[in-house]
Amino acid sequence: MPKSCGAPHCSNAAGQARPPARRLSFYKFPLRDTARLRRWLAQMRRDNWLPTRHHHLCSDHFEPSCFQYRWGVRYLRPDAVPTIF
């Protein structure tokens, strides 16, 4: 099953053609960090929905400051919370 974004009204999925400057990446929900997961769900306005280990959120929902780069690879910062919906 291909990755797709779990945000409401977002149709982004892995494999979609995009310009290199708008590269799309997917991040798993922080299921083991309850406090951070609550912040993610509150930002998404999905308080009564629980993601599973198969759900992802795409990079379009994070500010540029939420990412760090190492060896040319983009990583989500450990304290990042999605804010763009």
C-alpha cells in the first residue's frame, strides 16, 4: 500500500510527480510520545481520531524550521509539530 497523507483534505501520496524544490516526504505519527501526539492531533483538529503505525503526515504540513539536514537528507526535528493545514 503506497504512503498517503493522513491530514484532512490532503491528497498527497508517494509517487506523485513534483518539482525537486517541492520534494514530498512522509513522516510517521509520534505514537510513543503521547504529549507530542496530542499536539499533532490538536493542530490537525482531529482530537477523536487515533492514527496507527500505518498513518503518515506529509512534509507540506510542516514549516521549514521543522526540518534539519544531514548529509543531504531531510529529517524531521524531534520536537516538530505540524502547523500548516
